[in-house]
Amino acid sequence: MTEKLTHPIVKAAIDALQAGDSEAWKELFDPNAVLLDDGHPRDLERFSDEAVGHEKFSSIDTVRDGGLKIEGEFQSDVWGRFRTYFYFTISDEGKIAKLEIGQA
């Protein structure tokens, strides 16, 4: 399903999320990365520990803005199934500087 993803860092992040590979996921983020969940700041380390391996996309329907914005159906062990978006900001160093997530 990630063949639709055109940005290599976004693809690597979603591949790691889909595989439940927490270490690969965390390595892609800048140490000072920001996570916003429905516009509210959230602890990225805690989110990573809770979500990776328990949440993933069941479909990716939209890819925009050079591959930095994706939307699709999402499956969570805790919250069930819903439409969501992930919007990535990549630093000049090639790390994820900001990830905005939320219900689409």
C-alpha cells in the first residue's frame, strides 16, 4: 500500500509504522521534533511507544504536497477505525521535524 508514497522519508516512516518497527520509526525524527494531534501538542516519544505496533493505515487514499501529506483509513487497537491524516515537515537535515496527525 505504501507504493503511493512519493517522499522517501514519509515512505520510510509509514513503512516502519505499518511494520510495527518502533526503532526504525524513531530514527527518522529530529530529536526536537514536534507532534500535534488534532492541533494539540503531544509527547512524540509516548505516542511512538503507544502507537507503533498497535496502529496503522488500512488504506492510503490521498497523497499531496510532494508526498508530505497523506490521508486514509486508520486502524487503532484502542480507538478503532477512522479516517486520519498525517502531515510531515522535514528538516534541512532530512529528519522529520514536525508531524501533524488527526481525524480527517
